[in-house]
Amino acid sequence: MTETSDRPLAGRTLIMSGGSRGIGLAIALRAAADGANITLIAKTDQPHPRLPGTIHTAAAELEAAGGRVLKCIGDIRDDDVVADAVASTVDRFGGIDIVVNNASAIDLSPTAAIAMKKYDLMQDINCRGSFLLSKLSIPFLRDSAKAGHNPHILTLSPPLNLNPRWAGAHLAYTIAKYGMSLTTLGLAEELRNDGIGVNSVWPRTMIATAAVRNHLGGDAVLNASRTPDIYADAAYLILTSPAAEATGNFYLDEEVLAAHGITDLDSYRAGDPSINLAPDLFLD
């Protein structure tokens, strides 16, 4: 399948960490609708008692939406798993055009309370995982640029906000998420002359996901959130923009949509439209 003007990701190959549910799955579904090839690297081989979806249910949804899917069951923290996923993607689909660093762990405990095991988990998944998947994909993204396929790395991480409020509120998590953002900052500069777009995107408001329900306030916050579709639509607009012109940015979802003339965001409300939306973390 080749790219068309109305389906710019047709035939393009996207590799994503996570993606079995929530925001990652929504982004992958948006690409699948174009006819993209999608590799998912995820651990969710069996159903979780509190979280919906597995890599298998996600793959079925993506294929039903029009995508071709490669399932790589494993841990983004494992170097061999990621290397095998990259090699298998290239073997199956012929290359890599897009990397989406979606996998992330969260624990908002203060410093005195957080277990170092959880600290290490967040560092290894969020920061190291994003660095590793991006690093191993670089040779193939360079090939994609040479072929004129508009390659991108997109990381789901916030703007680098040095207001001490955020470090003081949950230092371990802030370090882990800002590590992802520093990866964007550094790779955008390092790869600037290669024609690879490297960006981060973050939601202006909370997004209705299982993580929000379990860690950020439960159903009350879900009711004041937007759906993952707003994140997916913003990501799609970034990934289909010219890589040479769109790199080194820390986008907010609603600003991306506004730049494309989309300002009525009521359809993205997850709950009661009369309730004030809850702003996401790391935004003043």
C-alpha cells in the first residue's frame, strides 16, 4: 500500500512502545485508519485484573481499522526485546518511518515515601525506554528520510518546565518524565540535519485513561477529562507534518489542533460538559 494525499501514513511503518490500551492505542488506531504498518512492543500478553486490553485485543482493533500489525511481546526495559522488535519490524515491513515513545509508568509518591524499585521502574520505562527505542531506530529513520518518507520520533512527554512546583510535588516521576523530554530536546538537535522530526506532545487537560482513574483522582477526574482521541488527532497532525519543519517542539494537543483550524473541542469531552476541565501535570 502506498501513501496517498488523503491517507499520508498509508504504507508507512510505525513502531510504538506500549499501545495495548489508552492513549497509545488511540494514536495507533489513527495511523491504522490510513493503512499504516504498526509494531507494538508491550508486556500485556494476558488480561490485567484492573486494566482493559492486551496486545492481542489491540492488534485485532488495529487490523480491523485497516492497519498491518506486528506484535512484539516483551518489556521495553529489556535491550534484547527492543533490538529484536526493531529487527523484526524491518524484516516484516522493510524499514521504520515513525517511532512513538508511549510506554510510561507513574507513581506520584513524595521522595520520602517512594520505593526505589518504583523509582527505577519509572526511570527504566519512561526515560531509558524512550532513549533505547529511539537509538536503535535511528539508522532506519535515516534511511526513511533518504527515501522521502518524512520520518518522525514522537514522545509522549511534557514541556520542560523548571517551576519547582513540579519537582517538589513528585520528584521521582518528574525526573522520569523530564528525562523523556530531554531525549526529545537532544535528539532533535542531534538529528536536525538528517531530516528526522523529533518532538514531544502533551495534553492541556487530563485524558480519560485507566492511569488517571487509578493514580490521579478516580472517576471525578475522569469526568473532568478529555478522551484519548484528542491526543491521537494531535499526534496524527504532528506525524504527518513535514519533518524538516516540525522538530524540537514540545507541543500541547489543543495548540496543535488550533494551528490546523480545529478550535471546537467539545466532542472530546469525556464527561459532563458543565464541569471545568482538569489541567494536566507540568503546566503552569
